[in-house]
Amino acid sequence: MADNDRWIASEEWDVVVDNVPIVSVDLIVKYEGGVLLGLRENEPAKGEWFVPGGTVLKNERLTEAVQRVAETELGCDVEIHEKLGVFEHFYDTSEIDGVDSKHYVATAFVVEPVDDQQVVVSDDQHSHLRVVDPPVEDLHPYVQRYLEQLP
């Protein structure tokens, strides 16, 4: 989400990131026989292949956040197949100057694009998309944990 579209003022967001866990959703997107990953262009996990995801907005249901993230980051609607679980992510980096860590409480959902919709990079958080067929080595440990949990 661009700074001018942020749901909270930038200065306030800095305080939030510095002091509390961020509630988020992560999407394990089943696509073309594998799982879709995006190459992250921002912290945390910059330069890593990661699942799409985003912050849950106040008064937004988790399932609504899933749909918003899918539309914003992938340009498509998704069908939710299952809630994989709740995971904690701890990073020793953040996108905010002077804040050296970030903590997420992420609910992961297994989803699939509706009606074979084409998935595209539609945000500034990812430069490329790729489909992987688990098991895959050399992925970020949090992505690896998601893939190991898949049925």
C-alpha cells in the first residue's frame, strides 16, 4: 500500500511497528499446479521469495483482508479453501528508519484464484512472481513452514 493510501498516518505507523505486533493475513496461493511466490522489494524479507500478504485493517474481517490483499497484490479474486493456522513472524529489520525489528501475527489461508483468473504483479511490494512445487529448498523459513503445513 502506498504511503498516500496508508490506512494510518506514516508517523503513527512508525510508532505501531516499533511497539506492537502487526495483525496480518498471508495467502498460500495454489496456482498452476504449485504455490505462487513473489520476490519482495521491501523490508522485511526484502529479496526473498515470499507468499503474498498484508496487514488487517481495523474493522476488517480476516476473510475480507484476504480478498483485498489478493486484489491489491495479485490483481485477482480468490476462493478460500482453508485457514492453515496462526503464525508468528519475527524480523530483525523493518521498512522504518530507526525501527530495527518487526513482529507479525499472521493468519495463513490457502486460496486459489477464482475461475482460473490470471495472476499479475499489481503492487510495488513484488517485482516478480513464480510458481514453486513443494518441497523447495532455500526459501525463507517462514515460507518453508507454510509449505510444510500444506495438506
